[in-house]
Amino acid sequence: MALISAACGTTDSWVDAHPADGWPAQYGDAANSSYTHVAGAGNLALDWRRSVKGSLGAQVALGSSGYLAANAETTAGCSLMVWESGNQGRQRWCGRLWQGGDLSGPLFDGFDNLYVGQPGAMLSFPPTQWIRWRVPVIGLPLTPRILALGQLLVITHLGQVLLFDAHRGTVIGTSLDLVAGVDPTDAQRGLPDCQQGRPKCPVAAAPAFSPATNVVVLGLWEPNADAPVVVGLRYRPGQTPPLVREWTSTAVGGGPLASPVLSADGKTVYVNGRDGRLWALGTADGKPKWSVPLHYQPQTPPSVSPDGLVVAGGGPDAKLVAVKDDGDHGEVVWNRDDVEPLSTSSRAGVDVAYAVTRDGEKGMALMVFDPADGHTVNTYPMPNATGFPLGVSIGYDKRVVASTSDGQVYAFAPN
């Protein structure tokens, strides 16, 4: 009987939530690296384009089965949409969420379950439009992250930190409040300040998590403070509380802007400073390792590959800059002044990277470049693109999807 019992041990772990194989959420993985091991295509063709008929505040997510999810702000009708990326963007299902939450990017797990926030609640959907679970929270949940099999991290813009059982929607342990005295009935307080990272929005950008070190890093603008700080949380599986605040760093000049990005080993976090510098901090204590002047103010996070090559963030008047992390210092290895990257660069393997760049005075284009030296491989216009780009998502099938704040979605297929 003992042998039979051992042979019949639980195998439940295979159904636990894990990140999708595509581009599961904004900035790709939980580390915000904007990097995928999929070998990207250098030659593309515009496959389809369509509009969400509203505005977007975060990148689209790409699931394991070719589905695309977009969380929009719309005046009427659907706002959360799931389309078939490889089928001309055909709509699979859609629903309407409480508006004001388009800054919350959706997350796909490996079973195409969807997780997304709205002001005052966190929700999960199965591959159909029916709600799996809905749980009240304080504020707007930012893009969620999967920390371990079946465990979902949710941090709201008002500083509430929760760990969920992704399947049941139950809170694991106790929540952590990063900001004291928050009115739990006013879920939309300060939301207008979030897009530009202003003081009334305590947590304006999605956190980063590394399973290698179990550290969560985010930017936090505390009440009445002159500038935001960088905060490190420790994830403690099986303990109560499961997340604790471990360190606070004021090292970044002017405070952090946009989401932080973690290295592959989880020991370094890269942060844009409001002083126009790229900063590298140690995740053990938040102390600075090095900083590099970029000579422009990035508005979007950097991207980082496993070998430590950091491509600086984009925005108006940005340059395409690559910095090599050499441990105690950062070295600019190449710099292009002739292109203006408006988005974070998304990287697909070692040879291909993508960014949305300015095309003429008002247009936009998807640029394919080689991250080794920054040279342009191809450029593809994005017809009638308006607003500002939210980033480039890369599918497991090498499809590339770019989106803009005006709700336009452009899908490119390998040619």
C-alpha cells in the first residue's frame, strides 16, 4: 500500500497558473525585461490593423494559443477585448469593465486565462468571457505578475500589495500597505497623475519580479515627498506575510520614472532617473552600482537581455543607446542619433530587436534593428498611427504587434 500511495502522489502542479509562452503581459516577463528567447524575424509584412475604438494605456498581451488581449478605455460597448492574432485580428470575445483602468495591462497565463484590473477590483477570465473571479481591492491594480506556480502578485496604484491564489482568487496571507491613510472607498483617487508619474499617484508603473532572488522592485511616491523612491520587497513563499518591505533607495537622481527592469540573475535593477541617467542598483540593498548619462529624458523603461546588454528607454527626442553592464560600471557600446525611438525596445533572441520610431514629422514606423551594433535591418511604416506608442509585443510564432495610445493595433507577420 505504501508503494501504491507513493505512486499516486499529487500532480496538481501542472494546472497551476504560469506565464503564457507568448508575450504574457506588458514588457514581456515579470522582470519587465522586454526580452524573449524566441528568435525574431528580421523580415516582416503588415498582416492586419484595427482599432479598439477607444484609447489604450498599456501594451497588448499575447497568449499561448495566438490570442491577443487589449484593455481599453471606450465610451460605450466593449473595453476588454480578446482577438485572434493569427486570424486577421478576429474578435474571440469582449466585455466591458469599469472605466478608468486602461493603465492596467492584461496578463495571460499558460492556459489562456486572463487577469486584469479595474478601479476597485481585480478580475480573472477563462478563455471565454465569463468571469472566473472578482475581488475588491484598494485602487487600480497595475499589470499583475505571476511570482510562482499559481500565485499572482497584484499592486495597486494606491500602494496595496496582495498575493492571490490565481485559480481561486483568494488572498494568500495578509496584504501589505505601502501608503498609510488611503481611503479604501475612493479607488480612482490620483489616477489622472499615473500616466505621467506625478505625485498624487503613489505607484504609477508596473512592478518587476525576479524568481532568481525573490525580489519585487517598484517606484513609490510617498505622500508629501519631494520625489519618488525605489522600493524593494521580499517575496517569502509559505510565510506570513508573504511579502515584506525590505529596503528603500533614494539614490536615483530626481526619483525613478517608468517601470523598473531586473537583470536575468535578479541581482541588479535598472531604473530611469528623472535626471536623464540610466541607473543600476543592487537588489540586495538598493545601493547604486553605476549610472550613465543618456543626454535625453527616457519616458519608457529600458530592455535588458540575459547577457547584460541594456537598451535605454524611448520617448520624445530619445536616442537609441545600448549600455553594457560591466558590474561596477556601465559602458555605452553604441549610440544612434539618427533615429528617435518612441517606445521601449523589445528583443527577440540575440539578433533581432524592435522599436517604434518616429517616421517623418508626425508618423510612426516599426524599426527592426540588430542589438549588437544598432544597425537598421528593416523599417515598416505604421499607416495613420496617432497618439504615442505603447510598445512592441512578440508572439511565440514570431508575430510582432505594436499598439498606440489612440487605440490602434498593428500586427506584423514573418515574411
